[in-house]
Amino acid sequence: MALNIWKYASPQTFFPLAGRMIPVFTVLAIVFAVVGLYIGFFVAPTDFQQGEVYRIIFIHVPAAWMSMFIYLVMAFWAGVGLTFNTRLSSMMAHALAPTGALMTFIALWTGSLWGKPTWGTWWVWDARLTSELILLFLYVGYMALAAAIDDVRRADKASAVLALVGVVNVPIIYFSVQWWNTLHQGASVNLTRAPSMAASMLTGMLLMALAFWMYSIAVSLLRVRAIIRERERDAAWLQDSA
């Protein structure tokens, strides 16, 4: 029998499903994080150029990846909500925004910690760093705009427009090291060529990326359940499931 995905397109049916998925993704996040950190800090070799300080990449790079990926997913759900006027889609977009902002902040913060011993300064107005900072402003602006409008439907539409406009910044972040002469190093992991790092380094980084991904799903599902509770608090089905 085919799976009817449209069955879960409403808050009523998605709410209990999200509750069942949260523990699964939470456990996966913990397992991937523990193994990834162990490999990154105890198994991966010391970098011959940067020494031990390079190990911050096991947090910095996955956070940077997730900051861009979450924005694209957030903009996708915001666009679906704007186009088809679906309530759950807009709720999903709002649920993703705080986690995306957190990942962007972690990427900027760990990047500064990495930059001080590597470049000799905490911050430079580098194309990659500046565009990542703009991404943080986009996340904060999205959340601020949604909170500033009392009418929920108007808030969903206005914030969706901002999210869609901000998508143009994501390819700028990704390709900035190719388009401009920047201090930031190029990508060590590329789909078109072999990775320029040891296998244990790559394994640790990918495991941490999975950990961040599982964490993002878990907390976003938790947050969307809270949004559903707030918006549907007068619905009879929610009273029955409480």
C-alpha cells in the first residue's frame, strides 16, 4: 500500500508524528556527535600546517554547512506556505529559523576562534565571513518580522517574502572563495574531486555534520509542536491529545 504523504500535511496529523520522531533524531544526534567528536579530537592526525587548532573545523564546518542548508529548507517551506496557503508549511519555516540562526552564530564564533591563530585577527571583512554575517541578519530579520506582525497569516506571508529574497545570499556564501580573492581557504570537501584531507578527518567531519543535521531536525520538530500548540490551542483535537 502506497504511503499517503498528504495525510501529514495538516497540523492535526503531523503533531503526533513529530512527537514520535523527536526521540529517534535526538538519539541519532547524540550517537553521531559522540563518535564524531572522538574521531575528530582523538583519532584524526594533527595538521602539519595549523597544528591542533585546526580541530575546530569539526564544529565550524558542519555548523557552516547547516547554516546554509537550513536557510534553503526554511525558504522552501516559507515559499510553499506563501504559494499554497498551507498552515503547516509556514509553521515549519518558523520552527527552522532559530536553529538556523544558532548554526550561523556557531559558524561565525568558531570561525573567529580559528581566525585568530591562523590569520592573526578575530575578524576580517572577508567575502565569506561578511556574507555569512548577512545570513545571520537574515535569520534574525525573518524572526523579528514574523514577531512584529500581530496577524499570523500576514506575518507568515511577509516573513516568507523576506526568506525567499534572502536565498540569493546562500550561493554568494558558497562560491565567495571562488569569485573573490579571500583569506578564507577553499573547500576541502568537493563533490567533483577527491577530498584534500586525511580519511579520519573527513570521517569525523561528516559524522559531526550528521550530528548537527539530526539535532536540527529534532529541535525543529520540538519547536513546530510548540507552534502548533500555540496556534491551534482552541482546536478540539489538540485538547483530546493533551
